[in-house]
Amino acid sequence: MLLRDSTGRSVEFHLFASSGVDFAEDWLDAGSLSRDVDGAYLVDSIDYIIDYATDAVNGCNPDFDGKLDADIYADIWVM
């Protein structure tokens, strides 16, 4: 999924379950996010999203019990 923040940075962000399924849109509740004209999901901070997901995968996110069974892929660029 393509995320963009207010600084113009974009990231191709994915969370892959051990089965290979990408569940990033469900996990981030993408349906509740606004979208840019090119379809990118608009977020306040790309860094926050990546840190939040990384903490969940590593088991140190206080919003989750245990580790999130996923691999993160994030390719960041500036438009």
C-alpha cells in the first residue's frame, strides 16, 4: 500500500504474514484514511507508522500482547 505524509514523503508499505498474505491495509484500517488523487493513503507521519509496526513485530508495542507475526517491507522516497 502506498502511504504519503504531509512532507511529501511516500512509502510503499507492506506487512506480510507467515502465509505470504499482505495484511497492511487491514492492520492500518486503511478504509478510515483519506486518499490523495493518485490513491496514496494520507497519514500524519510515515516514521510513526513504520516505528509502530516495527515495535509490534518486535513485541515491544504496548498496544499488542506478544509479537505480531509479520515481516515489514517499507521503501521510502520523496516526491
